[in-house]
Amino acid sequence: MGPLKKLKICRVGHPARMMSHVWEVSLDALVSCSEEAAMARKAKAELNTLLPKIMRSKDKEERREMRAEAKQLKKDIKKFEKQAVKTILDSSDIILATNTGIADKKVWELIKDRKYITVIDEAAQAVEASCWIPTRLASKLILAGDHKQLAPTIKSSEAAAQGLAFTLFERLMNKYKECSSLLDIQYRMNETIMNWSSEAMYEGLLKADESVAKATLRKEKGDMLVIDTAGCHFGESVDDKDENDSKYNIG
């Protein structure tokens, strides 16, 4: 077997909403380093030099010629910028985006007629309407998620009651459960803690990996005790060092 191919990844979305270590594979970053982007920058520089000349010129014919040149430069800039995006998307092995982010106009125009193996992660937390956007591009659709855990955040109780809270993931699980696959080995919790959620939500099918099955906070063995902390002023805190803004409770 030969060496593994290094996959080309492109992350579509607004750079300001990305974590810093993702920026280098963002569409904007990749486009800015492309040959087409360099040509677009050169054309912009020419345009910026030409526009003041048009304003200063007293010769009508000369102004007409320079305006025509400026018009052509603007067309060239748009062409180079569009070609830069197309080149990056064409050469990418994996395109990453949010459900709605993939509908970015400059991207959608170039990929709307293509077909991809499409994976929607955390699909059980996405409203169905948003899932239909990437689904339009799918030759094969894979939904990853857990409808027994957190549901989508629906601020309108009326919309939720009328079905917005019912996800595509849950709909397909109810209708085509035989097409699903349960990842039954978990690596996060002691088997005593796991057994409760396994029996309550997963028909007792979960298994704890041996790396965590017997893990405890102390050497002595003991029973699991569930304490309701409601009203005990155990507010959520945020770890300033965590880029994901994960929350925790101080015990």
C-alpha cells in the first residue's frame, strides 16, 4: 500500500467566525494565495491608478477611452476573483461548511450542479430546513448525530409545536431505522455512569471501552450518587483558555 495522500481541505465561511488554526484552510485564505487573486490585485491597482486620471482629464475622447479601459478592468477583476474561487473548489478533496454557509452565493453558483458524498455532523441538532441545503448536493447522504441528546434550539414555542423542532435525522430514524448504525462503544465515562443512560435511552446497547470502563476519581469503589443542584447556586462558568467556550459547573 502506498503512502496516504494528503487531502486538500477548504473551509467555507466567514473568517471572523472561524477558530484561528482553521484560517489557513479557509476559502478566503486559499484564494488570497492563488495566481488568479494576484492577477485580480494587479488589475485593481491599475484601476485605482486610472480612475483619478479620468477625473483629471479635460479631453472628451481620452476620458471615453479611459472609461472603457476601466470598465474592462472591472470585468477582469470579477472574472479573476470568480476563477480563483472555482480553482480552489475544483482542487479540494473535502469542502467544509455549515448547512447555511455552503449557500454562500459565490460558492453555490459554482457547485450547485455537482454531486458530493455529503456528511452532516450533529444532524440531530440542526433544523430540517437547514439540512435540505447541503442535501441538494448529495450523491450519498450521511447524517451523524444522536436524537436522544440535545435537540435544535428553537426560540419560538409556536414554531416548535408546529414541527420545526422535529429534525430530518429523527424523521429518517423513525422511518428507516434499519439504515442506521449505532456507535455502541463509548470512550467518555465509567460503565456505572454509562449504564444509566444506556438503559434509559439506548435499550442497554452501549458498551464502555476498557480504557474508561473502570475509571474512577478515587481508588475506593462506591455507588453512583445523582444530586439535583437546582437552586443551589451552581452557576455555569466558562474556561477562558478554551476556544470553544465550553461551560462547566464548579462542584
